[in-house]
Amino acid sequence: MTAAVIGLYGFAGARDAAAMATIGVPEPLRGLPGYSLEALEGPIKIGIQPGHWRIDELPDEQARLRTSTGAAFGSLRELDLNLAVSRILVDRLNAEGYAAELVPAAVPAGYRADLFVSVHADRADRPDRRGWKLSPPWRPSAESRRLAEAMAEAFRASGLPEDQGGVTANMRGYFGFSWWRFSNALSPYTPAVLVEMGFLGNPEDRARMRDNPAFYAGILLEGVRSFLEESDRDDLDALVPVLYRGVSAGPGGAAGRASPSFGSAVLERYPPGRYLNPVDSSEGGWFEVFSRPLRRGVWVHESELDGE
Ligand SMILES: [Zn+2]
């Protein structure tokens, strides 16, 4: 997306907005220039991206990412696992009458679909760490969030463990999602999720991903099906990403927590008046803000923020 739009919506440091912040009033990003917000027609279109596939074809604006070839364990490459799972998934979706296709790392500019899944496997340096995790983009639309929830439900039903609290800024700000930074990214109106199936470094995860890609494709298929059961192409509002007004830490300061719960670990503390830029929200008055030092999102509660 263009600098003009970033300026318009104050993505980076709209400090003036903090002064007039109204907590909990999101500004929907309708009518972004260059992107059409119209109901899709024809067969349900599904983009499945094997993570890091054809990464060398990234355009110049993403040149520094061409070396992002993914994790590896010996000669076993994440890319091959992602590709095996994605191919099975696309075949099965097409057999069910959907219009599914593989999407390379260089996402066609403004790619619009009923849903998009980027399929990955995680790092190889931690034998003890295992499990899946997934996330929608920053500032997700209602449909992106619902897609992530449907996928998480399918993974839970599979019995595989979750890598709790493992979602990183690189997942949520994945370059393929980053329409505000790049032309070669999804349309902001495409519901999207990035899935890390498991860890290459963990013997169990690795063996299952290598030997049974159909198992993972089956989980993803379940997630897609249950998402689509509730989808309504004409509900355009549900496709619009949500941008929050800036907030600031209240007179007593604010705590940044690992999850939206007072019982979860405090990862950062903010002095009174510190400007914070929410990137997501959760029920009960919680806002997720991006922590630059921690390279992840942390959760603050409205009771510790300055209101109107
Ligand atoms: Zn990856």
C-alpha cells in the first residue's frame, strides 16, 4: 500500500490520535484505494501457499526476502514438507468442487480469494519444542479471525499439541499479508491465516510431517470446510481489516501481558502516557499491541489505559 494511505490512517506513530483516543472504537478500512471490495462470484476461490515456494522469484520490492528459503533439518527442507501438504490439500479441495490453487511466495498483487492459507513448518534448532501454531494478520478482519479460529479448532481436534504463545511478529506481519508495505501481497479483503504445522527440530513432529503429509492436509481441509460453512460472500464488512485508534498508558502505567488475561505473565511495563498502537483486540477489554523489543504482540487491558 502507498505511503499516502499509511499517512491517512496513521499506521506509524499517530501520536495526535492518542490525545483523542476513544478506546474500543475501531476504524474500518473500507475503500482502500487500489483494492476492490466487491462480493466474489463463481466457484469458491481458495489460495494455498506452500511457504517459501519459488522464493527466488520475489520482485525487487521484496529482494531482501529472497534468501528466506525456510527451515531445514539435514537434507529435509521445510519447503518440501509445505509443498507436499499443499499439493494434497489443493487436490482434495478441487475434488470437492472448489477452485483451489497453489500460490507462490510472490503473491500476485492484490490477490483476492475467499480464503488464503500459507503453510509452513517451524525451525530445526530446538528438539524439545513441538506443536502447531497459527495466526491471522495484524489488525485482522472478522473473517481472517474466524478462519484462524476454524483452523485452530481443526488442529485441536487432531490431538496434536499447540505451541502455546509461540506466534511471532514475523507470522502476523508476514510479507505476503503486508498490503500496507508491498504491492505483491494479498488484498486486505482476503481472509488469511499462516499455519506452522510443527517443528523440524522435534523428532515426532518431523517424522509425522515427512511421512504423513496427508494427515496435515486433512486437518487443513477440515479447517477450510468449517470456515466455509459459515461464510457469506455478501457480508463485505466482515472482510474489512480493523484499525484501532491509538491509546496511551494510564496514570498508573500499563502492563504488557503474554495473553489477554490478568493471570498471564507480564512481559513489559509501560510508563504513564506511553503511546501504544493496538493491532488486535479480544473480549473483556483487551488490546494487543506490538512490542518492538520483544518482536511480538503483548496484551494490555483498558483499565490501565487512558480513555477518552
Ligand atoms: Zn516457513
